[in-house]
Amino acid sequence: MNDEWSAVQTMRHLVFAHDSWFRRCCLGSTELFTPMGIGTTVEPYRGAHGLDLSLDPALDEIVSVRDGQAPSSRPGSTRSPLSRGTA
């Protein structure tokens, strides 16, 4: 509505934000981003770093990826960050 993102698009952006800001910037990961993520419309993130703009994941798939990302961002976590949305 009025060029605003839907809830699903917002969730996909949170997947991207975790990969971009937390995993890459905070942890120094060089792994590709989770393909279902939605980045900004500005390069280098639009369709770069493993993002697949052709994907149309269901909400339950996105929630599953977000649930998987959560443990890696908790203080004191020893779990490695997820790579490309898989366990």
C-alpha cells in the first residue's frame, strides 16, 4: 500500500539485515547472504551477495529462517551464524 512493504517483505528484510549487519559487520562473516533476504534498492545489495530477488518464500519459511538466526545473535552464543538459511 502506497509503496510500503508488506509484512512478508519486512520479514525478508529482517533476514537481510541480520546477514548484513550482524553476521557480516559484527562477526566478520564473508559467507553469502540468505537468498530469500531483501536488501535495499541501492547497490551493492540489490541482487548481490547471494540474494535471489526471484524467490517468493511463504511466511512460514521466512519465520523458520528468522528463528534460526536468533540464537547466533544472543549474547554468549557459541552457535555459528547460519549460512544461506540452512542449519
